Amino acid sequence: MHTVWVRLNAVVFFGLTVLLCLSILAAISKIGHTSKYQPLIHKLELNNMKSLKNHGGVDRALLSFDLHADMNPAFHWNIKQLFVYVVATYKTPTNPKNQIVLWDRIIESTDPPSQKILNESNVFVKYGLVDQGAELRGTEVELSLMWDHMPLTGVLYMGEQGEGTASKFLLPEEYK
């Protein structure tokens, strides 16, 4: 007859098979969610340009911005947290595309709905806008909001502000 070890093996692997099937179903359940349920971004724009300086051969811009966005629609039962961040994108003669994270925040699914609404005014950047050369003066910069979905099970995926909805501004021509 079957030993205890054979029966234990059958029970354990049956349980693992059930967990695998449930995880696959959970991952499938989010298909199409990102295109239907986008966060509502009301405002993301430059508030104040604090400084633009050259130090050690690199340009550094310090600024503040206003951000008003409702991240509640991005959550569903399989999302553990969102990593939300503001990205500055600009072009230079040396590098055709530069992207720098200026600010970030983690929003947990366990947070109350009121904390999933970002209503920030005059937020000073966490990380300065630093160019590897001295090419920031007079450059057009685009601010956009991006987020990473971190599910309980399944694949990580990104979301971003729609094309043409990001705010743009010009950096000064002279250091200040």
C-alpha cells in the first residue's frame, strides 16, 4: 500500500497546484484594468524655479511643483501598492533623451482613500534636476507623472500620464 510519505507528497503537491492555478487566475483578472481605470491627473506643473547653477561641471536645477491627482482608480483587489513618481524629460545636444525622477511616493492599498489623493502644492523636489554636462540652460523640460503597479501576485507593470497632457516649461538662459 502507499506509505505516509507518498500520501503527504500527494497532498502537498495538490495544494501547490491549487495555489498556482489561483495565482494564474489572479494575474489574468487584471488584464484590461490599466486601460480602463487610469488615475485622474488634474494638475502637474512648475510652481517655482528656485535655482539653476553649475557646480563641478554639471548643471543642477532646483524647483518646486504643484501636483493634484486622484490615484484611487488605479487600485483593485490585486494591487498591493503604487510607486508614484514625477519625471522630468528633456533633450540636450549630447543626449537626445534624458529622464530624471524628481519626486516619489509609495501609496499602499491599505491607506484610506483620502491618502490616495495627491494634493500637493509647492512641493520641493526630493532629487535635483542634474545634467551630466552644462547643457540645462534654455532647455525645455516636460514634467509627467508615472506609477508602477505592484500586485500581490502577477507581473509588475507601469502606467504613465497620457501623451500630450504633461506640462512643459523652459529653464532660464542664465544661471541664477
